[in-house]
Amino acid sequence: MQNKFGFILVKPQLGENIGACARSMKNFGFHKLHIVEPKINFPNHKAKAISVGAYDIINSAKVYNNVEDAVSKFNLIISLSARKRDINKRHISLQGFQKILTNKRNLNIGLMFGPEASGLSNKDLSFSNYILQIPTSSKFKSLNLSHSLTIICYEIFKLINKKSIKKNSSKLKISSKSNISSVLKHLISLLENKDFFVPIEKKHSMLLNINNLIYRLEPNDKELRILASIISSLSKKNVKA
């Protein structure tokens, strides 16, 4: 499904940013990079150096003279903007973006990003279906080009791989409360032998705090065994030769 998405950089100014974008794309399994009127000679050594292992994306990137040609093979264009524009386009949130991706799975979707200094022009945005604004602090809204692209790559990747991510997380087996209780009782017994609960009138609140601490944990069985071993080892006397 990653093949259905393409990333369009309009008039990028820095080779370093193009390289960083390529690297992020490869991190999340994307490879279609379109560049419109780059302000530098492309590809250049800075773009390749920052891309690290994503040379293939840099080398296969398509360069266009205008936005119209760059978007021509996509069914849907979503443009990124740091501010709300006063044009007749639907502005969407990241949640709305996720809904569009879910409802329009069979379409080729292009994500368009503007120049680092000025962002997309109203003419660039006129080729869009939607305008997406990534939420940021109202005091400083502008995101670095590659950072903005990385967030979008992650949002798409997360949706595409939702089932596998959920499946992997479900494999993490948390130890039963019964096992945790056994370790807790062992700890309290050792603490009582060490006269830890003094003054005695504070024992109840101390036990409550220990309960809250231990039961708040979500260890698996292996981690719980290690914790029990640590607790037991601290109770043993050192034997000097």
C-alpha cells in the first residue's frame, strides 16, 4: 500500500532537507519522491550525504518544472501548510487525514510540501483536494520540511500497519497479580526482618505506598523473576573468604 503514496517537494531550498526527507521516506517504506523546481542543483552531494542509506530514493526522484505536472498521476493531493489559508479548500486535522486514508484506500495519494522559507503558494494549493495543518505551538508554528514529512510518513505507516502493531503489542504477556503478590509478600517479609517499618505507627501507610508501587508495575514473568532474585540477594549476608 505504501506504493500508492508519493511525496512532492515544491521548490526545496536545501539539499540537506531533501536528503533528510528521502531518509524518512525509506524509514517508513515509501519511495516515490517528486521535486518541483529545486533551488539547488539536484541531486547534489549534500542531499546524498544526509540521505545515508536512501540513495536509491534520491537517484530515482523525478524532477518537474511545475506543480501541475508533478501532481498529474495522483488521484488525490493533500497539501501541508503551517497556517490556515483563506481559500476555498477543505482544511483537515490529522484525525481527518486518517479518515481520508481509510476511506480512500484505492487511490494514489500525493502529499505536497512547500519551500522551507515561505511554504506553498495559493497557486500551488489550488491543485490540492485538502489542506492539512500539523498541530504545533501557537507561538511557533513552522516545522522543518523533513520533520513535517516524517510526521506524515509515520501517520500513514501507523494506519497501514495497525493490525501488525496491535498483534505485536498483544504478545507482551504481563505477569498475573498472583505472581506479583508472591513477590510483594516476600519483600515485605524481608523488610520486617530488617525492622524496616519504624516507627510502627507508620507501617500501614508505608505498606500502602509499597503496594501502590509494586502493583503499578506491569512486568512479564521473566522480569518478575529477576526482581524476586534481586530482592532475595539483598537479604543475604556477604561471606568473606
